Amino acid sequence: MASISGLSATAPIYAQQINNFTGELFKVGGQRTPLLSAVGGLNGGKVLNSTFWQVQVEDNATVSSEPTKAQEGNAPTEYLGRDRAAYTYVTQIFHKGVQMTYTALASTQNQNPFDLSANAANFSNGTGGNTAGDKLALFGGSPVADEFAFQMEKAMEKVAREVEWFAFNGSFSDGANTSPGSGTREMYGLDVWITINKNANNAAAVNPLGGNCYYNDVDGDGTGASQVISFKTISGALKRMYDNHAPMSQPVLCVSPKQLLDLNNELVKGTVDIAGTIIPRDRNVAGVDIDTIITPFGSIGLMVIDPDIMPAGSAFILDLAYIQTVFTNIPGYGTMFVRDIDQDANARIGKAIYMEMGFEFGPPSYHCKIQSVA
């Protein structure tokens, strides 16, 4: 890949400008890692020469009654000041290796012993049974011409899925006061990030310095029985975001496959009298197909998350405009790279994928967690 050129000393450095494999990371998971694929393709990510960084959030002024009116020559009618808070993010280390013997590397065209037969094709039923490998050997060798490249691609796909998992489930650890090899850094996950200083129930006042939570249980406070996600749930969550001054620039509802079917049963089949609908695959965010739901607060995207990744009993409304990937730049290597592993005297080769990465989600108040989903 091309080296960096044409950057001024003060210009920000972005991941796609550095010799790296981040582009492949964003693409390899596809629809199985939609958050990573969409955010990476949309914003590209930024690069730091640090393992941590801070973001600041502030509350918002509200005007709920007639404001004071200034008069000519007089002092200010009031002195203003906003509350602020700082949060710390970290990049997490992802390090996966692949090893292969020289023999395994070379033997992609190995064939099994076979018998000559005029009706070899009849020994296969085409469904994986009765394959009769000794007859089928005449049909050709392995479909994989480069086994090591194949295994490296699958390793990168595994990394992408791990990144998606931590993006939702990371519990955060800054790795402070640890010696090398004795501690780990763990990125913030959305489940933790959005619930920082969250509201206690659906009737509680919003907190501009904290996240939004919409409780989908019958009591509206997380103590009652969970309910299936519904159009009413989505509207209530969007209202909480609106009340908390969330920009709502590019909101996307993240649901599990089961939750998608529950919504489909309600909206598309028209089982209740509502003015809502799902418009299938009508827009695309950085290569990821996004459905659209029409709500009283405007259109909202719909993204299906792997059920093995989505936190149990939860759904999320995320504003993709304020989410980006962040990488620690390793001098001389880049952000995500493949390195050789020392194999000593062993007759094999080994390579490893390495990167230090995290997510920046913007203020917690820009998103909403839907809790207590059956």
C-alpha cells in the first residue's frame, strides 16, 4: 500500500492513510459484523500515538419558560455556565496467529488413492453423503490454492467478529499500573457506555451528562416482566433521546434476528393500528444494507446484529454519525498489520495479525439502550 504523503504537520492522520489492513478488517465481516463494517466504511477511523484518549461532554441549556429580557445599558440578565464531564477511552490489543508446516503449505494438490471407474459421478449424491472420495479424486485437487492465505483471511474474519463483540460488550479497563504481559486494556462497549449515569426509569428526568435507557418491561423501570420489542418501544426510546438533546443525525436501531421478526410481525403484517412500516434494504451505509423504519421522529435505520454478539435482553439505537474506530499507530508498521512469527528451528511458518483498536461513541446521551426486551 502507498505510504503517507502530502500531510501537513497539523493535519489529522486517519487510518486509511497508513500502510495497514484496516480496509480489509472493515470488509471481511460484511453483514455478520454490520456495526464495524458500516462505521469503518463511513468514518474510516482515526489514529493516535497513544493508548488512550479523552472526550468531554457537556449539558445543554433548556428554555421552558419565558427567558429574561435584557435592557439597554444594563448588566447581563444572567451569567451562564455549563456542566462538563470527561471520559477516557482506550485502544485494545488484538493479536492472533496462524502456523502451518511446510508440508501443509505445499500439499494443496494432494489426492487420495482412487479406482478407475466409468461411473465415478454416481458415487456422490451431491448433498455431502456417499461422497466416495476414492472415486472423486479424479475430479481434481483442493479448491483452495493457497492454504495459508485462506487461513489468514479466516483469522482476520475472527478478529472482526471479536471487535464487534467488544464494541457491544466491552467492560472497560485502562490497563493502568501493570507491567507488560500482566494486564489488559479493554475498550468500552456500548452496553456499558450508554448506561453511564442512565435514568432510573422511563419517567425519570434526562441527564445530559449520562446515557439514555428505555425500559421495555411492564413497569417501565427494569423490575417488571420483559416484553417483546414494538413500535411503541422504538418511539419511546427516540423520544427519550430527543428530550436529552441527542442530535439524531443518523440513528440506527440495532436488533437481534428474533427482535427483527417481532417487529416484522407487528409492522409489516399490520397486527396493530399504527402508522409505522419497515422499508426493506432501501439504503446503504458504507456497504452495509440498512432497512428503514418510519417513526413519528422521522426515519430510522434498522441493523441486525449477530445474536451471539448482542447483549441479552437488549436492543440499541445508535447514531452512526458520532461513532468511529480509533487505532494506535505502531511506528514502522501502521495500525493493523501482519508480522512474521519466529519459528526457531521448526519446519513451519507463522504469521500474526496485530492491532490496537477501540471505538469512540460520542457522548452517552447521543444513543439509547432499550432494556428488558423479551
